[in-house]
Amino acid sequence: MMKILIIRYKKTKGVPEGGEQASEKNLQVLKRIAGDNNVDTVFIHDESQRHTLLEYAKGILFMPWGYYFGLTPQRVRTIVQKAQNYNVVFVDRSIFGIIAKHLKEIKYQGRIVCFFHNVESVYFASKYSSILNPVRWLTTNCADRNDYYCCKYADQTITLSKRDDDILYSRYSRHADQIIPISFVDTYLQDTYPSDSISSTPLCMFLGAYFPANIEGIEWFVRNVFPYVQIKMQIVGKGMDKLRNAEWMSKDIELYSDVPNLRPLFEAADIMVFPIFKGSGMKVKTCESLMYGKNIIGTPEAWSGYDLDYSAAGACCQTAKEFINAINGFIHSPRPRFNTYSRTVFLEKYSADRMVDKYRATLTD
């Protein structure tokens, strides 16, 4: 009987971010393979608990040795001891690769699987690009160590895209054992879908948590695109109420923060706009938008890892002029609000149902 211990980043309080949505999908797929009662979770963080100053101090103290915040040598030993009761340890984020290292050092007899949501060293370099050098060095060095540990000690590694696979090979001389693109458990299955057309003044929606790459992208869009198109605009995501006092924010843009149910907003939106210029991995927001059958205008980064016809799903744009032209194209030649092609691509390539066999192969082959 297969018993799986999954190591996750945090037990989320409130609305989960994109990465935690992907982690939850991983959990559901693993339960589908092994059975609900045969998959247990260790959360490194619990958002419902307050961290003490001592915990923060320990986090900083141990980070240079590869223990990302929330892990200490004692905590890792406890997890490794618990893992002896399981024949698969699924490290859901490569930032916890040090657990794989310790498992191998004690000659753990089960299978270690490391899942790369992105290349963490690239992700943190982007996240802390404007932060003081000591903080940036601590986090990127810790991320780099853990990416390396996953590549060296895991029995199976999974990346979301060939781009991440290529980066891992260039840095750590190991290709992923499986490239499994981002996927979503389908929650938009219904008998009929919207049939109305895009409004003459389309409602454009940006979706994403309060995170540097998202903020840089939406600020760029508000400054360089929004004033030059006739649209209504919504910005939706965890923590996005922090933008209310941003000097560049327009009073004509609606902000929705920490929304528990996004479905009504998705259904009302005519176009999803994703001006993302930095990152790693694949964008969960793009996959979720495909699931809802949305028209999507995004940058190459927003589309990275996706295998589809951009023009059929929406448009791929990199400059302000390209975004403006794409939006005006929707205005002058309206399409249906529900994009059948987007929905079909999701069902054929990015539904979690399509990924079960690939996950099973990492656990058993």
C-alpha cells in the first residue's frame, strides 16, 4: 500500500495565493492515486498562528545553512523521523530540498519526489530585486542550496515547463524526470456557458496577489495602457487593497482584495489582462482563466509554458502599443465573452484529470 507524506509551504488562512492553489491540486491528485486516508500533510507554516520574534530570529540564523524560514535542524529531524512511516515523501516546493538531503543521509528507503513550482533561486532573485543586498543574498543563497539539494538527492523531480527544466540543467546538471504543466481541478463544469458578446466598453480584469512582479506589471499597465483604451478595469487578488493609496492608481479602477469566490468576477469579465514581465514556472492565473473560458491578453511571461494558439485564446503582447492594439481589436471586432477555444485547451491539456497518470509515474516507475 502506498502511503505519501506531502511537505507543503503553509496552511492558508483565507484566500490562497496561486502557488497554494497549485499545492492543493497536487494534494488532490495524490489522494486520487493513493486514497484519501493514505496521504498526510506537513505544513511548514500555519497562517492562523502568530510567529514570535524568537522564531523570526531562528529563521534568519539558520537560513545561511539552507533552512528556509520555518525550518530548523530540529524541525527537519522531526519531519525525517515521521517520514519513516511513509514510502513516498513528496516535497511540494523545492525551497525545502534540505529535507530530501537529510532523508538520503539517513538512507531513507522510500521514494523522494521534489516538485518545482518554479526555480526558487530565480523566483527569489526576482522577488527581492529591489531589497537591500544582505536580505537578497540570504534568500537567494538559501533557495539556490535547496534547488541543488532537490536535484542531487530526489529520486524524481518534476518541473512545470521546459524553460525551468533547462534552467535546472544549466545550474545543477540534472534534467527533470517529468515535465508536468500547471493544471487545475475543474470547478467550472456545467451544462451551458455564457453566450453574450464582449461589451463595447469591455471589462478587463487583472488577477494576482500583492507580489512585486504583479505590482510592477499592473503599474506599468495603468500608466502606459489604461489611459489610451476605452475599458473598465478591475484589479483582483490577495492583499491588493494595499494599492488604494498608490500614487499611480486611477480612481476609475475597481479593487477587489481577498475575494473568497472569484467565479462571479470571472464570469463578468470580458478580457483578462496579464502584463507580467518577470518570473519563473507557469502562471496559475493563466490556467484558471483558461478553465473559465476567458479571453486572455498576456505577455510572453504570462503565457510561458503554455502550448496553445495565443491569437485564438486572446493575444500575446509585450509593448504598450501591442496591448492597446489588442484591446482595441476586441472592441472593434467583438468576440464572445466565453472563449470556447480557451475552455477546450484547458480540458485537453491543463485539467488535473489529464495529469493523474504522469503523477502516478513519478511515484511508481
